[in-house]
Amino acid sequence: MHSITLLGRPGCHLCDDAREVIARVAGELGVPWEEVDIDTSPELREKYGEMIPVTLVDGTQHDFWRVSEDRLRAALA
């Protein structure tokens, strides 16, 4: 079973766009997903601060800045 993690922060318009794509794809495919605010972790903020939103599939970085719905679906197939 796959899982998706969205790394972002409140007030990020690209994060809003990514959330919409992830919620749609995850909902259609029955894949669990979570969202993590990078500002809750100094390590995440340092590593991903300029790249958000970042999408992880099964804990591995998949996309950043924009989420490609087609790429996400392919990774979960």
C-alpha cells in the first residue's frame, strides 16, 4: 500500500494547489495521505524551505513546487 506526504506551510498558494491534486488522486485511488507543516521541524525547514510544496510517495521525494497529476498517478500504479 502506498502513502503520500505533502510537505508545506500555511499560506502557501502552491501548497493549496498541490493539496487539491493530491486529495483528488488519493481519494480516487484509496491511498492514504497526510500533510506536514515544515515549520514544525527545523530539519524539514532547512532541507525543503525553498522547495515547498514537496510531495513524498512512500517517504521518497516525488515532486516539488508543482504536483503533476499524471506523474503522481503513475507512481501509485
